[in-house]
Amino acid sequence: MVPQTFIFFGRSGSGKGTQAQLLIDWLKAHDPSRKTLYIQTGQKGRDFAQQGNFSARLVQDVINHGQLFPAFIPIYFWTQVLVESIQEGTEHLVLDGLCRRPEEAPILDGAFQFYKRARPIVVVINVSEAWATKRLLERQRADDIPADIKNRLSWYDTQVVPAIKHFRDHSEYYKVVDLNGEQSIEAIHQALLQNAGLI
């Protein structure tokens, strides 16, 4: 198997983190000799916020108010992981929570091309706003309050969808896979494997 590159998109609550983990498990089982790197900027932000310095306190404030990080913060998170963690250039990459703003997309382009990643696969898990809201309220995470949920779901349409368009517009390099997220976890996983050409 050649090194695979996946970047996951979907509304908050769409289950993209679950699907990313299932994909990682599949890659490890079917290509055990190759390392798989997972970058999840949301968790990276929550971990960073615990450091206690001024930047960390500002990051925590953004999280507490259900706001969107300025673009340089997630770029810092994922570029740091790429630079420090890619050792051979043959690792599988699974990315979740990157490019939540259109201006991040060209920077990710540059990173993929710098690391000579062939045909990255953009996974878009599509769910309705109502479906996502119900899921978020059910999981009862501290930052999942109605006002913040509404903000995050609104940002998906105004910021993330235009970022995804960048990848759709460059289909000569990226493969975009659209999945129906309003079905069983296993059905989504199988559809991802099939559409990505892994099975």
C-alpha cells in the first residue's frame, strides 16, 4: 500500500473523529509496518490550553466562548506536528479539524506538496444542522451548550464549506469523497473504504 493522506471534514457532531479512528485502526491492521500519524487540532487546542502560559489562557478563552481560533493557531498546531513527527515521509496521514477557514487551504496545499503526498483524499461527512445539533447535545461535552453549538454549525457553512471548495476546485490533485453521515457508524466506515479505493 502506498502512503495514504486523509483530511476529514464535517459539521461538529458528524462523527468525523470516530471515522478517523476507525480508518486509523484499519490502516494499522492492513499495513502494520507503516506508521500512521493522526493530527486532531481540536484536541491539540484543548491540550495546549492546559499549559498555563498567556497563549494557553487565550486559547482557553476562545474554547470557553465557543469561538473559532484565528487561523494562525491551528496552522501552528498542525505544522508543528508534521515537522516533528514525519520521520521517513512514508507515514500514513489522517488529519481532522484542519482548514476550518479558506485561508488555511493553500498553506495545507504547500505542506502536502512539500512532503510529496500523492493524491490526498478529502473526506466530507455530510449531516444536517438539526442532526448535528441533536448529536452534540447528547454527548454533553462542556463546550456543547446551545449558543456555542449554533455558532459552530454556522461557522461550518460560512468558513469550512468555502475551504472544502478549494479542494473540490483542485480535483486534479485531491480526491473528494462525500459520505452520508446520517447512517450507522459501520456503514459510513465501509463507504469510506470503498470510495477511497482501499477495498
